[in-house]
Amino acid sequence: MSDMRAYGYLIKMRVLTALAYRFDVWIGMIGDIILLAASVFIWKAAYGGDALGSGASIVGLDGMITYTVVSVLMTTVFSTGVQNTIYNQVREGNIALDFMRPLNLLGIYFSEDLGSMVSALVNKAIPLVIMASLLFGFPMPDSPTAAALFVASCVLSFMILWLMSAMVGLVAFWVAELGNLGMVKDAFIRVLSGSMVPLWFFPEGLQRISEWLPFQYTYQLPLSVYIGMTTPLDALRGMGIQLIWVALLGVLLAWIWTRARGKVMVQGG
Amino acid sequence: MAIIEVKDLVKEFVVVRKKTGLGNAIRSLVLPDKKIVRGVDGLSFNIEQGDIVGYIGPNGAGKSTTIKMLTGILYPTAGSIRVCGLSPHKERKAVVRQLGVVFGQRTQLYWDLRLGETFELLKRIYKIEDKRFKATLDMLNDVLRIQDFIDTPVRQLSLGQRMRGDLAASMIHDPTVLFLDEPTIGLDADAKHAIRGFIQTMNRERRMTVVLTTHDLDDVEQLCSRLLVVNHGRIVEDGPLDSIVGKLAPHRLLVIELSEDVQAPEHARAKIVRQDGLKVWYQFDKAAISASELIADLSGMLPIRDLSVQEPDIEDAIREVYRTTG
Ligand SMILES: Nc1ncnc2c1ncn2[C@@H]1O[C@H](COP(=O)(O)OP(=O)(O)OP(=O)(O)O)[C@@H](O)[C@H]1O
Ligand SMILES: [Mg+2]
């Protein structure tokens, strides 16, 4: 697999590209900080009153603030550009050029997203952590073990998110106008992953259902590991479920890919 | 064995006809009005190694569609393709390793990065050793003069520079076959000249096979040893440029300027097609009589001040092929 050097260079090129758009990075960060501050203030207000019901007894306000800060960090770092990349490349016909590389197309897009993640870690995550620490105090993990398990779980979270994005992206091979499908998927993720509001604040029925869906294993699992709400043993069990989802979605993606390959239309030219 | 073998190739596209009006729009969501369009309709041809083949035809003839199938991007609806002995869509990676491809309307260069960065990526994709990579870059630089802008971000390059960059990128791994889909589109005379020179050099020095799609007949005239003319997804002419032009427009013109106003005589093997003041146009078939014979005959009968021989117009001949097959 000496193709690895090519994929590695694609990662590097994406990091270099991100550097060319420094200004974008700063603007994006201002948005992130506003989002972060707003969420923290909402939680503070909610914990001040008694609107939260029994959910509030599960995690205290400090835990919830840490949860929110780390959740925004995860959102900033996780890059699943693959969905839009496929959509744009198909729409503009540039997919033809991607096919000219003796590489795996999804491998190319995966490398590019990894590159975006590396640059987001340096460019966005670090300044954001500093800002958040100044405003609300450093978001400490519950324990070193929790931190380590969090990182491992995040890797699997990202895989799940990426595979779902790639799948939605591939729909572009059948339907040239993809736009809204991606928005629906993103809305599902935002709500059901617990990235904004943890699912324990949701009705019992919805919580039962979402145990059978991949979404809560993307944000809520690693986040609750981080704040110590999930014991290390449960964390490992959760990561087992994450692995199962990665495998399932991976197989599904591979199947869609073989079907999509025969459907390729190249617009223009 | 021919380097490219195409047999009974067909590509069908399903197009959904959109109708106006809200009612029709809703109806077509449920029951789309589908129509099958044949972009390529039964192509067969072989291309030998070391040839420069001009693949020409009017807009929508199926040229780009053919190239997309030969390079493994599109799956054929029917028929078979062999490129370097392999099936492009079944063994895409192995085939594209041996191909260089330039689509004149697109670029494979990374827009936000310096030109050289794309070359570095290609070096790793094709696993080119340092020494060979440097030698190839030097060679490409000699012909395309890319050194001047190799450190410039691609988005700041002019169209001509970008095209030179794209050609260099397509050649960095020393491909066996080069596909060029309208490589001279939008370029000035100088840039076109450079690109033609480059194609000739690569072909001569590396025995590279070139398949060239273009609407610029100067490209064809200066580069191609053979022409494949397509229309409506089918081959309508195949052969060297002269023979296609000769077959369709066998006539040449002898234009004579007289020194005094006399009645120009008829000639058995040349026809007067026009007379205007002191100028006379004789049309003749080059198979029937040579220009020098005709001039010798006429100079005995006419007071000639000046003369010129006009070759048939390639543009006219090609337009005639498109018209008669259209
Ligand atoms: N993705 C597609 N969907 C539907 N029809 C298509 C598609 N691509 C090409 N066609 C049709 O197939 C035919 C051949 O198109 P193609 O692009 O191969 O022409 P071309 O010879 O390259 O023309 P040009 O000189 O204009 O570039 C055209 O009628 C075109 O409308
Ligand atoms: Mg075309």
C-alpha cells in the first residue's frame, strides 16, 4: 500500500489550502464563539429556573457547560466535507478529473477531510479552547482515563459521521439536485446526536428509539464519557456499538458505491 | 495489437424531459417523462501506437462521451473497449496509470496552491523516483516553459499558462496514451503554437499516442496523421486529412490575371467558374490534370500577367462532411 504517500500528500495539500484561507478561519471562529457563548448562557438560565425537570438532576451545571464547550469543539474539528465535495464535483462535472487519478475516490475525499481536521485542530480548536477557558474556565475531563476514552471514542464518532456524509453525497449520482437531503441529514444529526441538547432531556420514547440509531453515538457518547457521566466500562460497551455502526455503515457505503459507479454521469464537456 | 480497440460502442443517456407549468411539474415528479438519447451509437475503430489521431465532429457528436468511456469514467451501455489491452471501466486504476488526460474546459491543478504542488502530488501518486521526476520536469520545462510560474498559485495563472501547467501535469508520469479534449480552446496563436509543438515533440521523442478532440482545424492540419470524423455518435469518415478533403473537395482553382481584356477560352479538363474584369477562375480536378500542365496549355492561348493556385478549403470540406451526414 504505497499509495499511502499519495493520500498523505493529499492531507498535506488540504492543510496548505486551509492556510490560504486564514481570513475565513477567523470569521468562522467568531461564529463559533458566539454559538458557544449563547449555548452556555441558555444552560445557565435553564439551570437557574426549573424548566429542565428531572433531566437537570443527571448532570450539574458545570458538567453541562463542559459538555457544551467540548461539543462545539467537536463540531468545529469534525470535517465531513465529502458530502458537498461529491455533490459539487458531480454537478460541475469535475468528478471526471478525480476519476483520472489511479486512487480510490472515497480515499481521496477522506484524505482531504483528514487534512481539514488537522488544520481545524490547529487553526480553530486551540484558539477556541483558549477563548472558552478565559470565559468559562478550562473544560476539564473527569479523569485522565475519561480523556483517553473520549479521544478513542471520538475517532469512531468521526467515522460514523463521515460514512453517513459520504452516503448522502453519493445520492448525487442519481439525483443531480441534492441540496436539501443533506440539510435533513444534518438536522437529524444536530438533534438526535445530543450535540446541542443531550438526549436525557428528551421524552422517554425518543430516547428508546435513538438507542437503535447511530446518531447518539456520534456526540453524546464521547461527551458523556468526557464529563464522567458514563463509566469506563459503559464507555467501552458504547465503543463496541460504535464499531458495529462503523462496520454496518461501511458495508452499506461500499454497496452504494458499486451501484453509484455505474450511474456516473459527467455533466458538460 | 492496437493500443486502443473500440468495438460497437454504445452509450445511452436517460434524459428527463421537463415541461412547463405547475401541473406538469407535479405530474413529472410522479411519472417522469423519460427519453433515451444515444450519445454514442455503435462506434468501432482501432488506434495504433505512435499515431496522432484527430477525433473531430460537430457539437454534440459524441466526442467527449467517447473520451470519457475510453478513460474509464463512464460505463458503456454496450460494446467493448480495450486500452493498452485492458478494459478501462473494469480496471480503471491500471488503465489510468498509463494515460494522460487533459480536458480543456477543466483543470486538474489545485486552484489555491502553487503549480508545483500538483506535480509533487502526482509524483507520489505515480511513485516516480526523485531522479526521474526531476529529469521529466526539466524536459517539460524545455518545451512548455513552466519554470516561470511553477511557484505561482494556480488561480493567478493566465489561461495559456494554466493550460501549459495542465499539459505538464498530464505528462509527468510518462503516459503511453495522451487524451486531449479541446486543448487549444480559448488560447491565442502563440500559446496554440507552443502546445502543438509540445504534442509533436512528445509524439516524436516518446512515441506517444495522442487522441485529440478539437474544433480548430489548424490543430488537425498541423498535427494529425489520421482523422476520425464522428457525427450523431457514429464514425462517418476515417483516414488522413488530405484524402478526406481530396475525396470531398477534389477541385482546385487556378486564378489567372490577364494583361489585356480578352475572351478566355474553354479548356477540355478545366472549367471556367467565374470571370470578373481581368480575372478568370478555372476549376480543375487534380486527378485529371496537374496545375503545371494546365498553366502550360493556357499560357499559349492567353496573355497572363499573374496567376495563383488555390487548394480546396479544409473548413469547407469538413463542413460538407458534417452537412451530408447530419
Ligand atoms: N450527462 C448527459 N446526460 C444526457 N445527455 C448527455 C450527457 N452527456 C452528453 N449527452 C448527450 O450526448 C451527446 C454527445 O455529447 P458529447 O458531449 O459527447 O458531444 P461532443 O462531441 O463532445 O460535443 P462538443 O463538440 O460540443 O463538445 C449530446 O447529444 C449530448 O446532449
Ligand atoms: Mg466535447
